[in-house]
Amino acid sequence: MDDRLEAAYHMLEELGAADMPHEGGRTLLTHTLGVFKLLHHQGESDDVCLAGLCHSVYGTQYYDSAATSDRELVKSIIGKKAERLAWLYCHLDREKFWEYYGQGKKPSVEGEMVEVRKNDHHSEGINERL
């Protein structure tokens, strides 16, 4: 992961994340690096940690300062799975998420909440991780 981490950090620097303000007087880069460290300390996979580092790269519902919209660039640096996680996080409708949290539903790619089935391999571990 070291090569992908270094490349992702440099990508965020080049995209101006070190100059983008974030809450608490921090920058976007400082914030996302803290998220990366937290996920890494908790033993999450490399893909999850890199998604955490890039979790706001496209902007979010509440943080509209996108560093880039170039998904291919991000994929080429952090990998397809990590980029997909970051992209989904950036596009998550948080109000819908919290409305359905704990009700056996999860957000779909289209943004609608869908039922989580016991045999749905895409939702394995979702309740344990929330």
C-alpha cells in the first residue's frame, strides 16, 4: 500500500487539498489524512484506508469543494475498489442514510434505500461496520 498511499497523498496535494479549508481550522488534506490513520489503526483493508484518504475528493453533500471530478485519475492511483468506495461516500445522501439506519436498508447506487437481504454478498458485515 505504501506506493498507493504516497501517490494518493501527492495527488491530493497537487489537486490543492492542502489549501482547501475544512472545519476546525484544518485543511481537507489534514482531515482526510486523519481519517486514513484512524481506519489504518482500526485494521481496515488497504482499499478502505485509501478510500478514507480520498473520501471527499469529489465533494460531498455537505462539503461542496470537490478537488476533482476525474474518476479515472483517482482509480489509476488508489485502485478501482478504493475509488468506488470514495465515490459512493461522496454521493451518499446522508439524510436518507440516517433515516433508514438500523432498519435493514442501505443506499443503492441510484441513491434510493433498498432492503438488505441476508444472502446479499454486497452487504456482508454492513451492520457490524456501522
